[in-house]
Amino acid sequence: MRRNNRQGRYVPGGAPLGSGDVGYSRGASLNLHEPGAVRALLDAASTRGWTPKGRRAVEIDGWSLLEAAAAARAGATDPAGPKE
């Protein structure tokens, strides 16, 4: 398993995790191979202003979307994230 210990993140890297598992060591996680996981990330990006229109490349830090997407997959909240 590859890890970014400084920020407590993990990404696919073999056993014991599946090849699509990404998340925080103590928090939200997604399996990118599960139906709806990538859609939840796209929905979270959309609520933050991203639009699929146009043909230009856009770079977005997916880690900033992970918690909202995982919560939406769990049915806990909308893709915009928790209300404060």
C-alpha cells in the first residue's frame, strides 16, 4: 500500500487494499471501481463550479472532493459537502 503519511492518505498499491481504494487513513474513502464512485466525485466537483462544457483540460485536486463524494455515496449528505 502506498501512503502519504504526512497527510494520512492512501492510494492503491496492493494487499490488503483493492486496486481502486483511495482515502484517508482515518476518515473518508472510496473504491473507484464501484459503480457511482467516480460519479460522486464529478457531482462534488460540479457543485464547486466545475462544468464539463468545453474542450480544455482542467486540473482539480480530487482529495478536496473525497469527503463530500464519500458522504454522498453513503447517503449522508449532498455532494456539496456538510453544511456549516
